[in-house]
Amino acid sequence: MPAIVLVGAQWGDEGKGKATDLLGSRLDYVVKFNGGNNAGHTVVIDGEKYALHLLPSGILTPGCIPVIGNGVVVDLSVLFEEIDALEARGIDTSSLVVSANAHLIAPYNRVLDKVTERFLGSRKLGTTGRGIGPTYADKMSRIGIRVQDLYDESILRQKVEAALDVKNQMLLKVYNRRAVEVDEVMAEFLRYADRLRPMVADTSLVLAKALDEGKNVLFEAGQATLLDVDHGTYPFVTSSNAISAGACTGAGVPPTRIDRVTAILKAFTTRVGEGPFPTELHDEVGDRLREIGREFGTTTGRPRRIGWLDTVIGRYAARINGVTDFVITKLDNLDTFDEIPVCVAYDVDGVRHDEMPMTQTDFHHAKPIYEVLPGWNSDISGCRSYDELPANCRAYVEFVEGQVGARVSVIGVGPGRDEVIERHSLLGHD
């Protein structure tokens, strides 16, 4: 039975929940291994929409054990808001497991995230202001607060005091904001400690045993390849490793346990926040794509920036992640276009680049080189087999497959969990 890593191949919002839905009851565990409540999955089940931000999407699959790994940063108030909202809709969340080593988002980190972004002005990074970056910075500075610290109040208070010695100096002297009180932070953390306790475990050990028993385990990345802090479009990135390798550090499993890597590629490109975007559209075509796809952030509600599909990015994602399977989502959103441009390379100051430019400067100056494919002008939402797709639609899929260098195993043709075409099994059984 395989361990599968699921990643976004672009800047996020590709529809990673589609692959999780497809695998459905075949999954025993779904593990979130990076990020926090700064990204979201929208999952549609029987016409019902569920917006998940911190919880793994496996929480919606009966019999599947959802796991929040050590690489995630957890806002406890958000965690329990999500749990309560799902429980109110009849979803059983009692099987959730949370790593004792996961770091907690403190109130002062949310404050610092917002004031720092405002302070940057025109140089802002476009963060969600939810304290994600400052919490990861604390982790690397070794002043972070972990889940396990909740259960030793003396240690917890010492750690909060040490963190605030630094944070309050910044808030008072740099940003002219009020100091955060130790008791205020302690109260927020301890409010949730008893309720959280039954969920806390050594998740690395839990997952090792599951893999030893032959269970199907899906490691689900938040954000996406181009938002990875090391391999994305830095500095316009998230604060964690969103590529497949991040599953190993963020869940505590060795790379030898990973069997397959599935990357999600939206049939066009979107991003939220600042940073370069070679295929971005600033015209009525972009507006049309945004409206058709309802491209507004799950977490922020912000309109997403829109562009044509970029296969240079797709090739990069395949290489960086070791992709075995691609899933193309929202292919039906292209149903009404007579022609569909696909970016196959960049022009950077007169020089053609078939691969991602090495420097941020070159990427910022990259102009898309397009190949234009004929559209199919046909509603494909009812198709359930590859042969049912119009010829031009199949040609589009096969062109993309050739450009990105890995097989397209699944095609999304609608928002519902059943609106897919499965060409090859994501479990690798064909």
C-alpha cells in the first residue's frame, strides 16, 4: 500500500482536495505536514461546500484518520472553530490526531504579522496576517511554543516570558504598539489545553506504524511549489516547505517510505498576493476566467490573479517534487474558449528560457512564449471517461502532458467530488 505526497504545482488554490476526494475511502490516513490556517481547501460533497483551512481534508472521509503533523503551525482558536463548524453539520471529527511537536501560533505573532506587513508598505509580501511567518521564525529562533508545552504550565510560562522579552521590545519601540501581557497569552493557550489533550500524539510513530501495517497514507501539502520557502518565488512565498520533501520533515517520515508524488495543476494559473506572474491577464479574458472559475481565496476572499497555463512552471514542479502523476483540475472552465494559449517557454531580454530562470530578476522580466491550441466549445462536465472528451480537449491534455514531462492521471471536469475522469490510478496499481 502506498504513501502518496500530494502537492500543488503552481501558486496554490489548484484544487488539491479533488485528489483526496477521488481516493476517498481508499485512504486510511490524511496528513497535513506544513503551513497553517493561511491556506484552504474547498471540498464539495453532495452539493455541500466545506471550506477547510487548518484541518486535513481527510476529516470529511468516514473511516479516514486526519493527522496534523509536526511541521504545521496551529492556531488553537481556528482549530476548534473549524471542528465545531463541522460537528454542527454532522461531521465526526473525533479521530483527529495532532502532533505534540507542532508549534502554536501565539497572539503576539498575529499582531506582529499584521503590523510588519503594514510597515513594509509598497514592499509588502501579501501575507494573510494570521501569524504564520512569525511563528515559523520563532521556531527557527528556538523561542517557539509547541503543543506539548501546554501540559507543563511552568515551562509554558517561562517560554512565553522569554518570547515576549523580545516581541514587546519590537512592538513598543519599532511599531509603537502596546505590549502583550504574559497572562493574556497564557489564558489563550490554556483555554484549549484540556480539549486538545485527547488528540495529541507522537504522530511520527503513529504514521510509522500505519505504514508498517500497509495502510494507505496521503501527505497533503498546504500552499504549493512556487510558494515553497526554499524553491518558490522568494520572497513572495510562504514560510514552510510546501514541496514533496517537506512531507518528510513535516510529518517525521523518511524519504524511503514515500511511494508516489501527485501534483495538482489547474488548467490555467492563479495566485493570491504579490510577486511576478508571467502569464497574468489584465483584460476581459482574465476577468472572464475568474468569474467562470469563481476564483476568490478560500481563506482570504481576495480575488485571485489570473493567467493562462504555464508549463514552464509545470516542468519545474515535476522536477523539484519528483512528480509521478499530475491531476489537471478545472478543465471544464476552458469549455467556451475558441483558442487556448499555453505558455511553453519564456523570453527574458531576448533570450529563450525553456526552464525556470535561475534568478528572481530574470523571472520578474520573463515574458510568456505561447503555443495556441484550438478550443473544444463543448460542455465536458458530464464526461466520465477520457474517450468521451472532445478531440481538441484530449489534444490539450496530451499537449500539456508532453510539456510537463509526467503523466496526467486524473482530470477534473467540475467542482463535485465525482466530476472527474481517472485515466490512471493515483495509487499506482495500473
